[in-house]
Amino acid sequence: MAARRKDHRTNVAQTEEKPDPRVVNASSDYIFSAVMFLIAVLVPWYFELPLVFDIYSPDFNPLIFVPVVFAGVGVVMLTRTVLGVVRAGKFGNATLSPTAARRGEIFRPVMLTKVDIDTTGDFVLTLRCIRRAGGGDEYEGGSSSDKVLWKHAEICPAATRSRIGVAAVFQIPHDAQPTRGPDKGTNYGNVRWVLTVTAPVRGVNFRQDFNVTVR
């Protein structure tokens, strides 16, 4: 019995010490952002593009918008990464239980945090079913985008102690798409379910995404 209790405490400790993916992936995300900014700088220099954005000017070259797009991607990625790292340091890595649900049944997720979050408003739990849509083969440069197939939000009162549990109840539709991987030979067609928990907080607002498996 003592050995079982010790093993249980060990498993709990290992779960609590699991590194936050927002911090683990921060380095690669920073590098990606830097590469985007570098491309944005090198394209005008390499192609000797004049910095003219007036489409009616004789010196205008449509390629000037290419570095703008890369710079925009870099800004979005950098902003998301910085916010993720700040939130990880401020709130810690929250956990969700359960992380699996079945179509046609009720899903009762509970989010736990190591310390209570001092919110200025209600918690909002949003469950989404997202499909990666695209056209063409991935090796042919086909574009892709996320399409929300189903979405529902529930409110949990601001007075809720997140260390005890922020809970919600969702009814998964019978005809919902189950979680599945991409179509063979592409990055498209995969379906994923994501539960996003947000709450207004002084300074940086709380937000954390959890992957949910729906069968």
C-alpha cells in the first residue's frame, strides 16, 4: 500500500512538472520570426526593389509587397510567442481533465491551475472543431486555412477558484467530425478539437488552449 501511494505521488509530481509547451517552443518560434524579418529585408535588397508603395507610380513593383507579407508573419509569430511566454510565467501551465470526449455525449472539462487566477471578469471556455482546408498537393504549394466546423462557448463565474477547478458542460453533436489526421500525402483534411479558456486579468489576460480528442 505504501509503495502504491509513493508511486501515485511520483506520478502526480511528474505531471505537475511537465514543461509548458509555450516555453519549450519559444526558441524555435523566435528563430522563425527572425527568419521572416530577415527575408523581409533581403528581398528588396536582392531584387533591388524601390521602396515605392504607390501603385500609380512608374517605379512601383508589385514584388515590394512580398517582404511586407513576410514581415507581417514575423510580427504575428513574435507577438504570439511573447504573449505565450509571459502568460506561462505569470499563470503557469494549467491542466485539463478529461481530455477526451465522444460524439453525442456530454463533455465536462475541468481546468486546474497551480495558483488561483485573480480575474476581473468571467472565465470563457470555448470548444471548437477545426478542419484544415486547402487545395492541391502539399508538394505543389497548395494553400491551406483553418475552417471552424463547430463552436460553442460556456461561461464560468469570475469568483471561481481556478486552483479548485474551472468547469463547463458541452453537448458534443451526434454528427460532429471526430478527431483525425490529414489526408494521405497532404497537410489538409485533418480535424482537431481545441478548448480555449480565457479570462480578463489586469495586465496580460489569461488564455490557454487544450487539445481535445473526440471519437
